Amino acid sequence: MKLTKWTIYCAETVLGQLGPKADPENLDLTFDLHQGKFLTVQAGIAEPLPRLFRMTFDLATDLEKENVLEIKMISKNGGTVRWNQRKLDPGDTKKTRIVLREHDFALAWGDPKWSVYDLAAVEFAISRREGGVGHLHITDLAFQEGELLSDAELKAFFQKAPNEYFHYLVSSGLGKIGVFPRYVAEEQNYWTLAAPGVLLSADGAFDMDGFSLEPFIIAVNGTVMSWKDFDIKHALLSDCRPIVMWRNAADPEISLSVTCDILRGNLFLKYDLNGPDGTKLLLAVRPFMVPPPWQGGGGYKEIKRIGLDDTDVLINDTHLLNALPSMLFGAKKTPASECEFLFSGKSTLVEVSLPQPIADVPEVRGVPDVPAFATMPAEVKTFVKMAATHTIMNRDGVAIQPGPRMYARSWIRDAVGMCEMLLRLGYNKEVADFIKWYAAFQLPSGAIPAIVDSRGVSPLVEHDSHGQFLHLLELYHEYTGDEELIRSLWGQVLRVIDFIDSAREKTGERFVGLMPASISHEGYMDCPMHSYWDDFWTLRGLKDCAKMATWCEDGKHSERMASLSDTFTKDLTTSVRKTMAHFGISYIPGCAEKGDNDPVATSIIGCLSLCDLFTTEELEHTFLPFMDHAHGTQYRLPYEFRVATALAKMGKREQAEDLFQFLFTLRRPSEWHVFAEVIRSDPSWPGYIGDMPHGWGASDCVIAAFALYEGSAVKTK
């Protein structure tokens, strides 16, 4: 394969020069990066890459400071890059032979499905924050047709990067995708909660957070069949348990159904196999988690130990499997460390004893007799029940968490929405327990932490949490009438108020009176901003405190809270309108520094009944344009249900219902009534999707459903 001539691109203030001997096979580069800059050298591809290519070259450097060499493969549209990064040390001047194969190039950005064989250009980039002067010399650059990795190379590859190793097996033809989860071929996988801490994939594998149990079928002729060989359907049983069904149109005699149940604190996995006499079910204990590797913590996970006896299998000394009826065991040791069970029966139960007994999942509550359900479609009613059930199952003790894996920690931001949903459905005790637990983590300053997990309080500085905690207390009182809990926490409430009052900005034309800049909005992670999201939550909390002080008969603080609420309202609306004037915009901005258009974040004013702060024109300019592009982006977020809530509160019912119905179609699988946090327009796209079932997103959907269908929750006071 041949390259075109090299072209150099220098960032501002960077100096770079190609030597006179530079040609497609040799690169001689002298550079001065200065402070924190970079340069790139790029050449186009004159012909396709050879199969199983090997990129080889000799590399020599002479550097003033440590740098990073980025070797990039660039797609034809320039939107996707795969790269190999290596550190360059200033003291290392010897020539080094570099050999790179396809699997050595990780996705930097862009389309994960893109193949390097559809290549437009090769690029070498030098980058490092420290800058510095240096010389880079590359000789004998070539792309050659390679060979499959040897056994020794495969072993080393597996030990270094197991997820990439399995992908290599499939992409090179050494392995079949049906033998592995679909994400090994870079296709998205989906899942739901089967039981607390246990996931069920859309393909029928159970994930025990340490290993998975995956079914296969052995046909009469000995053919091993997997999820890849079937059309897969999904459903909920009458008691809302998820079920996976394998059906094969080409061979309708063979089918499999997978579900589970919880009895006596243990999990029972149920497999129903249909097929001709002699058809067998094979269950494999596997080191593949249900979430893909790009989820973080997903993909391959080493199984440390498997112990076998006549009836039981002990995995990692934590999980005990017992199959009913009797079965034949066959242990198979591979680099993946697996164990297989072979069953001759058509209906099989596998009892799983987990490290901690599973608490009985509360029966799905009966649908409350509220006006909303009179007009709510049946599938929305089912979603409401499943959202509440998943929220209860996702808890860690009394700690309410938005997800089972990636988001197995407590954000007060997520929890306030989930608690509102639970309160609407009568889960009062669960919310009370959470409030008491979270209140114990209040900081000495009076601030409410944004995140709490097993490690304690997160150090992240966020300023929506204080108002969210206060609003949660008022919501709890509103739906339960329980004054005792609020009175028991009243001293802590006063400390939150003191913190808010002391933390408000004292200077800055558009900042005076606001909460300090923070990163509570993910769009401001790189640089904290004065996010109006924080201020809307703070205002709601202050208004709620003034209300609570009245029925608490705390006259001393009631007047102060009402005054602070009025002052904060004035400062907030003044800041918003000054920002609108500064940027020449007619919509309500996301933050004071940018004047950015962020209707999803701003829609919280509808959820918090703060629409009366703004004119009809300001509200319409903020939310109605969102409908123009609501159906055309590459990914969606279930948080967008908040826009439907805001539209409903504004009286824009037709637009609210249109948005709600569109977003509601994005459940995956739709029959299981679950949302991921990030929903790609292409369901197979192999990218990060947050966690699922995603509790906060589900609660936004439920709250929007109540707003849209004009319902109200059952209040027990």
C-alpha cells in the first residue's frame, strides 16, 4: 500500500518543518511545540489496506521534553479516528522497530462501527502540555498483508486487552459472534433488572455482577445454537417479570424461553426448551458481563475460581448454583475460564444463592385510583408500575440509586425525581427511609452533598443539591401529611438555608444573588458556570421552606425565609433578563456566562411550577422550537420528558403529547418498558448508554405522564 506526500499542520505558535528526505516511506520532522501546543503530519492513502495488515516502521527521536506520539487512522469523512498512542521519552534516542496491527488502533472518536480498511489518511501527531523542541525520524514505513496471530501472540494479547482479544477473534474469523455476546462484534446490547443486582440481557443471559449464565441449545444432530440463530422476542409476564423468547422460523420446532423468580431469598432461573427428543439445553458460566466494555466495568471479567461437585457449582466463592433436576457437568477451561452445564430435560430450574439474600421485591402496587389513569394508555400504566418496581429493586439498603451498575450510587438530583414518582404511587416509607439516610451526610457548612456512595460523600462542587433536598422534604409532606419527620429535621433545614444565604454571589453584574458557579450541569464539566438550573432548584427549595415554616409554626424563621425567597426571585429573574439582553436572545438561557439555549435543562421550571417567573413569549421561545428538531438527532435523552411536562404546564397539550409519544417509543426493548440514559437513533450503535433501567429518566417519564394526563397522586393525609 502506498501513501501520498506528507502535509504538515501546525497549531498556532508551533514551528514545524519537514526534512528534505521526506517521502511516503520516510518522515523527517523538526518541531518546536512551545507551551501546550501540537502539530500533525498527514498523508493520504493511495490504495486500500491489505487484509490483516501490519503497519511497520523504524522510529527514532531526539526530544527536549517528554511528548506523546499519536498514530491515527482517519476515515474518509474525517469524522472517525482510530489511534495508537505511545509516550516518547527525552532520554531515549535509539532506533525502535514499531509493528502495529488493526487491533492496536483504539477508537479515539466517531463511529465505532467504522473499519480501518475504509481509510482516507494516516496521521502522526506530536502533542504534550509541556511543549518543547524535538526531532522525529520515521523510516521504512510500510503496510503489509499480515498473518493471524500466533498462539503465543494470542495469549499475550488476551492478557493485555481481553475485550480487544475477543473482538479480534470474531473480526479475524477465528471465532463466531454467536459464541460471544453481540458487543464483541461492536453491536449494542440491552438489558433490564431481573432481580436486585441481577441483570437479564435482551439475548437471554443473566449477569450476576461477577459472571454471567448464558444458554445454548444442542440440536439432535449436534449443532450448537445460540441467540444468533433465533428471532428474539420480549415480554412481561402477568406479574411483570421479564421473559426472553427464542424462536426460529426456519426450524419452528425448537424454541427457548428464559425468565426468573425470587423465592426464599434466592433467585431461580427458569429455562423452558421445546424441540425434538434429544434436543439439549447447555448453560455456560461465562466471564462476559451483560453491559458492554464501553460502559466501564462491562465486557470481560475474569472468573477467579469455579468449584464443582455432584450437584452444586461454587463461583468465585460467592455464588452457589444448584440445578433442578439433576444434570451432567462438563468443565471447560479456556483463557476465558468457563464452566458448562448440560441438561437433558426440557424444563430446567437453576437456583442461585447470592452473597446476600435477595429481599422480597414488593409486589407491584395496584394502579392508584387517580384521574390520570382514566385516560392513560395501558402501556403507559405498565411503564409506571415497572419504573417504580425498578427503582425499589435498584436500592442499596435504603439508598435510592438511578441504576444497577454504572449509576449504583445516590445523587440527590436523581433521587428527588424518583422519590416524587414513588410518593405519587404510595411508596411513602421507602422515601422516608431515604430522606433520613441522606440527611445524615449534610456537610458541616450546612451544604447538602450532591452524591453519596459506599465511599462516602463526593467532593464534587454542585449547587443544585441544596434546593433539591429542601424540595424533597416538602414533596414528602405534601403526599404523606407526615409533619413529624420534617420537624425532626428542622434544625438541618435551617442550616441549609444559612448555607444558601451565605453562598450567594456578592459581585458580578449578571451574577449577584445567584448560587456560585458549579458543574451540576454536565455541559459545564470542563468549566463551572453560573447555571440557572442550580438557581431554579434553589428558589423552589426556598419557597418550600417558607411554606414548611408556616405549618411548623416557626414564626421567627418563616418571615426570614419568605423574604429570602422574594429576594432570590428578584435576583434570579433580573440576572436571566440581563443575560438575555447581553446576548440578544429571546429564550431563557441555560447559564449566565454563555446565554446558551438548553431547553431540556430549563424545562425544570415546568416541573417545579416556576413558569410564572416568565412571560408567555419567553416560555414559547424557549420550548416550542425544541419541537422542530425533536425527531431528527442521533441520540435522545429521557430527560427530554421534562420538556413535555413544561409544555403541559404551559397549556400546550398537543405539543406535549406529541413529544411524549415520540420519546415513549424509544424504550429498548419496548416490551420491557425500560430506558437507557442515552438512546441512540441506531439501536445497534456500540456507544455509551449510561445505565439501564435508568431510574431518573424513568421518573421524568412518569411525572410527564401525570402532567399530560391531568392526574394527581394519592395523598394519604
